Amino acid sequence: MSQQIDRTLDALELHAGSSDGFPLSETATRLGLSKGAAHRLLSQLVQRGYLEQDPISQRYRLTLRLVALGFQHLTNTGLTDICQPELDKIAELTGELVRLTVVDGDNLIWAAEAQGAKRGLRYDGNYGRTVNLTATGTGKCWLATLEETRVRKIIDDQGFGDPAEVGPMALRDIDLVLEEIARTRQRGFGIAYEEGEPGMCAIAAAIPGTADDAPYVGTVSVAAPTVRTPLEKLEAWAPQVMDLATRLSTLWPIRAFQPSSAERMSA
């Protein structure tokens, strides 16, 4: 049963990484399955509504069912209802995009946002997607809260991202990344200038938590086009972003779903 569950999750994660999906043969190859086993697995996922098969190309791709489940869970936590007003305030103050992430294992997930730009060039977020940890201020400020051994393992596992999907200033050397994380830890906030994307910059702070094994539960950031945001202006937002992270920590509703250390020990 465990192997079957692993294969199902592997199939979902594989197809989540491609908007075009995969044909049966490629799915089987990537999952290390026979075509027969892959077909049975994919057919079951189609039947449950998690995958669909294009009638012309015969490629399998994800439906929005997983997204709907994620949004349903996010709504049930109360995260967006409670934190959104605070994001809106900073978006109004800066006139730029404010985004919230939540920690998910060794990843950060974009979970909420507020758009402050009323006109002109606007930057839209990546709601629901994982964060590139080494090329964003968001990722660096969270990595700065972790021990170096864990940071190295995360980077070894995740890499630096596709060069075509990051900015020209993105670091791609582990030692340089660790140096930048040390600077981030010292100043208390993360900065990325044309690292996450060309022409974009961001400043971010980590949100403190309360659990022993989750001292930081997410991040908050302000992202803006570099054409109207010199580095000095970006850094000037640091006090507001760090204050916001502290306020969100006191409001954070997800901790209500997390057992305390005592509860975990008695379980």
C-alpha cells in the first residue's frame, strides 16, 4: 500500500511540474513504471478528477482539483481572512505588491498577496507556487533562520532553479549564497535585486512562530519593478516589513492546527 501511495504522489508531483502534461510513455519512463502500471495509475487519477487526458494529444495533465483542495484548506485555517488586512495596509503604504508565504517542510509557498500599484507597471505574484529559495529575498530571509547544515541540504536537494526562470543577478554558487544568507541574518531582512526575475526587486522578513520545531512559520515581502525602485528605496521599507512580520506572528492562525510539543510527546 505504501508503494502505491508513493507512486500516486510521484505522479501528481510530476504532472504539477508541467502545464502541458505528459503522454503515457513519458510518464511511465519518468516514474520507472511499465506502461501497463502507469496506465492503471493514471486512469485512476483521471477517474478521481485529479488528472485529465487531452482527447487529441493524449497527454495527461493536472486538473484544478488539487488547487481547490489547497484553497479550501487555506480558507479553513483562517490565514487569508486574518492576515489580509495587514497585507493591504503595507500595499497601500508602499504602492507595490505585498506577498505572504507559509513554510511547508523545506519549501515556502506563496499563500496571499495584496496589490498596491493603482496604475502603470504592476507586478503580479505566483499565488500557490513554491518559492525559489536562493534567488529571492523571501527565500534568503527564511534560510537565514536555519542552521547551515540544513541550508546546505535544502540547496543540494532543490538547486538554484532554472537559469531561464531567474534574474541575471541570481547566485549559483553555494559559498556565495551562504555569504548572502549570513548578511541577511545579520541585518534581519532579505533583499533580492534582479535575482528572482529580471527587472524586479524585493525585500522580505521572516515571521516568527511559537512551536519548538517551527520557530519561523512564513515570510512577508514587498516586490517592485527596479525601474521605479532603487536599492535605497527598497531598503527604506525594511522597518515596515519587519514590523509587519512581527504583527503577523501575533495573528498567525495556523498555529491553532499545530500540536504543542507536549501533545506530540503524549500522542
